[in-house]
Amino acid sequence: MSTSPTGRAASVVVLTMATVFAGMLGPLQSLVNGHLGTALADGHAAALVSFGTGLVLMLIIVLARARTRDAFFRLPGQLLRGEIPRWNFFAGLCGAVIVLSEGVTVGFLGVAIFQTSLISGMVISGVVCDRLGIGVPFKQAMSAPRVAGAILAICATVLVVSPNWSAPHMIALAIMPFVGGLLAGWQPAGNSEVGLLSGSMFVSITWNFLIGFVALGLVYVVRMVVAGAHFTLPGTWWMYFGGPLGLMSIALMALLVRGLGLLLLGLASTAGQLIGSLLLEVVAPAAGSSLHLVTVIGAVVALAAAAIAMIPSRHTAEPVVLAQPAEVRRG
């Protein structure tokens, strides 16, 4: 039985609202990890806790089923054999940078500046990755709307940090999530390839968390040896929810994309991230900070940048030529 146009429209509205909500989980995760970094006085330790909780939860899910368990334990061998380009296996490093920047910067910048800087970097990254054919079947030309979106993204970042021109350390902190956003373009591509190889996105997400956790852990061990850093766990229960919040957002997006498509999903989730960050900035502002008008304007500009950059190119798309990998064991 086909769905009527009215029913379809109502369905899209409901799914869009759900996607906005899913996008709002991102700023909430940033807030939790920011408070965790402040409580531990160590953003690096906060990132370890966030990745660790997410990893434990994903391991419980993946190891409970024989199929996903076997697929997960095959990945190290597939990495060594180079069954897909090896860089795909290390997409979790990008997530580690973003979560680390949450623990280090959110307590000083606030959620709104952090999210706007992050999204602005992601817009530029998306335009560049589409042009180079990273994670997409067809390359997208550098059309005028896409270039305009990238320029607007830079303007959005400048706007949100402009109240802090007199505090160079704040500008430096704002650059960290921006760089994380720039790196984020290839993370979905890597996760997708690992998901196809293993036959399960749950396995891919677990591997993503494992790589990020191991990388953060190794660097922290070096800090303990060289600088005498001491790892402690937070005593407040809700500070352990950074990882699960991120997982919830990922799961919701995976479900919602089938009903909305990538374009509308991207716009709605970006809107949710920015709306959520502004609301949290009002409800739970960073210590010693206040919500500036230019921050709100910057968030709106970032949303406009995302919308413009998502406009498909009118030029003929160039297919991405992939190197033939070694025989893939999908068992």
C-alpha cells in the first residue's frame, strides 16, 4: 500500500525532528566531556574515559553474537594483509582528536563556540573530500556554492572567536576543534570501508573506538613516564555518559538516514548540533563566559555554510577509481 503525499510529508517532518534531536546529542556529549575534563583537570584523561566507556559498551554488543565476534577478531589479520587500504583501519584517530579537544577546550570555550568551530571544519573537510573522492563513489567539482560554503565556514569560525581576540590562548583553543573537523571528512569513509569488510557497522564502530582508545592510552602512558601524570576516574556518575551519548547519536543517524536521505539528514543534524549548543550555552555556560550575539550569528552562518556546501554540483561527476585490493575474506 503506497503512502499518500500527506502521510509522506508528515513522516518527513517527524523524521526531521528526530534527526534534530539526534544532532543535539553531540553538544550534550561535548558538555559532559568538557565537565569531565575540568573535574579531572586533564582533558586527555577525560578523552580516555569517554572512549573507554564507549568501547566497553560496544564490546558487550559485538562479542555477544558469534557472527560479529568472529568478524571483529578477523580484523587484525585483514589489516596485516592489506585487504583494504590500511588508513581505513585508523579512522578512530580522528574521533580521538575530537573527543580530546572536547575535554581540553569546552570548559573554556563553551559548547557553542566548540560546536561551531567543529562544524565549520567539517564543512571545509566535506568539500575537499568530495573533490578528492574520499569516501564517495563520485568526485564533486569545486562549484561556486561549495566554495562559498567553505568560505562561509571560515567566516563562522572567525565570528564565534571574535569576542576573544584579546585572549590569544582562547583563539588557540578554538583552533583545536576546527582541526578536528578538518580531519573528520575521512573518518566516515574509513568506518564505512571497515564496515563493508567485516559485514557489520557495529564491528566497525567498535574498531573505531578501540583504535582511538589505544592511541590515547599510549600517549597517556608516555605522559605518565615522562611527566608523572596520574590517571584518576571521576566520582560523578553522569560524567561516564560521554561515550554512550556519542553511540546513541550514531545509532539514531544510521536509522534515520534511510527515511530522509543524506542531504536532509546532514542539514537537520547540523541544525540540531547548533541549536543544542546554543541552548546549552544558555543553560550551562562555561565558567566565566557568556553567550555573545556574534556567537549566535556565527552558528547561523555555519548552518548556512553547511546547507550551501551540500548543494550537488551541476557538473558531471567523475567516478572514483579504486585500486583493486587483495582477495577480501568476508566469511
